Amino acid sequence: MTGTNIHIAASFLKSGNVVAIPTETVYGLAANAYDPDAVLRIFEIKQRPRFNPLIVHLSSINQLGRVAEKTDPVLLQLAYHFWPGPLTILVKKSALIADLVTAGSEFVAVRVPNHPLTLKLLSLIDFPLAAPSANEFGKISPTTAKHVEESLGNKINYILDGGSSVVGIESTIIKMDAGKIVILRPGGINAEQISEITGYVPQLAEASNQAEAPGMLKSHYAPTIPLYLGKIDELISVHAGKKIGILAFTEQRQDASIIFQKILSPSGDLHEAAKNLFSYLHQLEQSGAELIISELLPETGIGIAVNDRLRRASA
Ligand code: TXA
Ligand code: MG
């Protein structure tokens, strides 16, 4: 069932069930982070490998002490500045957090999501919510309740509908490593914003296919049809005669092979492009096109996070 009733959502969560929740980044598949059985259900529904840990969502920074044994002061400073918002920090976990949540790691990833409905929901319950994105493992992330319904609707009791996610791309995940800030996944908060607050220049962790860096799996966010990344006009000639879907940054193309086309931001606004990315990929996937042709955005600001998702989608 899909609806906007936080009391229904809260009662399912209190009884150990999984509920889809809206956030400003993407929809999450949430359960009580203190309850291993409830968390296990998330992994089953999502068909997610157990080695891939979950982000824990708090109602406010005041809850941090319950889930964290220790927090690096630099990360705490960033949390004060950007929460609620699309920044996830890694902190030494407290015993309350189920081991399944962190896949055995002593660090737990936490954030306070910036969505009015979900913040109200979090204030109705006395436990934090473990929640990965509410899509099947490896598929395109959901930015509307309808996306969740289409992929997981028959497996969950309740989808809390909070409209379209306004950021549209997942949170930035950071940790401290030997006195440096490392970005494990680029997202809604960019490196310059982190530098401005802390004076540190963050480093980007490298993508790999190893289980030790689960959030960084190269092939992820994959549409069910191939996605080719490069110069759009050249790729159109290479694939001429096939049913082509185009995902362009600003500019519309004309070609007999194009059967569906989406423009991420006609005015060249990177935030608008990020907000539209997953929703347009969902539409392209369902358009009847045999393949998707797309291009990278300028490698700056949130464009870095969008390009990261496009590269993974094309891997
Ligand atoms: O914006 C977001 O972060 C969304 C919303 C729902 O909050 N969540 C999200 O979750 O994107 P998910 O599971 O799709 O991606 C979380 C990533 C995973 O790839 C995981 O590897 C990494 O965070 N992660 C979680 N806990 C971690 C930990 N303890 N250590 C290292 N990486 C962790
Ligand atoms: Mg995900």
C-alpha cells in the first residue's frame, strides 16, 4: 500500500516490518536498526549481498550518541553544518546497532535525512532506521513512490509517499582516514562544500569491485538496457538503425533512430540534472529503446556525483 500516513508507517516499523520512506536524495527501504530480524528483511527484499552495509537514519544529531561510540571531531563539525541533509559520515558504532547493519564493520554510516515527512516519522519512533535505497540490488535508485511500487511494491507493507526527491542523487559518504577526509561515494554534498567548512581537501576513494569497498561497486545503478557514454552524435552514428534512447545534458538531437529523448537540464543547471537523472533513466528503460546513449556533465559540483552514477550505469 502507498500513502502519506506516518502513523501507519510508524506502526509497521514498530512491529519489525520494512517500510519505504522518502528522503531528499532517494527513497529508502527502512527498518529498525536495533532489530536484526527487521534488518534481515531489508536484505531479503532487496536481494542485497550481506557484505554490503546499510546507512542508519537519525531524527536529529542529538541521537548520534546512541548509535556512535566515538565520532571524529571533523566529521561532527560537518554533521552539525549539513544535517539534516545529504551527507553520511562513518562513526565507530555502539553496541545497539545490529551487526548486520554494518556487515561486521566497527564503523556505522549515519545521516539525518532532510525530508519533512520522514523527519516526523522518525520523531514518532524511538529507534533509528537502517535504510538502503529502495531498489533491487544494482538497479536504478527510486526518486518517487511509484518507482518503489514498480520494483518492490508486492514485497513491502507500506510505501510512504513524500513526492519526488528534491536532490535526486544519493548522499555523499565520507570517513576519516589517517587524518584525511575520504569521500567513499560522491553525492549531494560536494568536495568544495566540505573544504569550505573544514579547511580539509577531501580525497576521492577509487572505485573497485572488491567486497572491502562495497559502496563502490563499479557496476551499479544499471538500467536493464545497455547505456553508452561518450559524444552523443558520434554514438548515434555508431548505433544507427537501432531504437535509440537519448539522455542529454542540455541539447535536443534530431535523428531517425531516436525513439525517446530526455534532456537533464535545458538551462544547464547541474542540480536540476541531478534531480532528473534517475527518473529519466527509469523512463528510458521503459521507453522501448534498445539502448541508451548519454554524455558526461561538467566535472564540477554535483556534476561529479551525476557522472559517477552515469559511469557505473554504463559499466
Ligand atoms: O542518500 C542515501 O544515502 C540513500 C538514502 C536512502 O539515505 N541511501 C543509500 O543507501 O544510498 P545504499 O545502501 O543504496 O548505499 C549506501 C552505501 C552502500 O553502498 C554501502 O556500501 C555504504 O553506503 N556503507 C554503508 N555503511 C557503510 C559502512 N559501515 N562502511 C562503509 N560503507 C558503508
Ligand atoms: Mg543504492
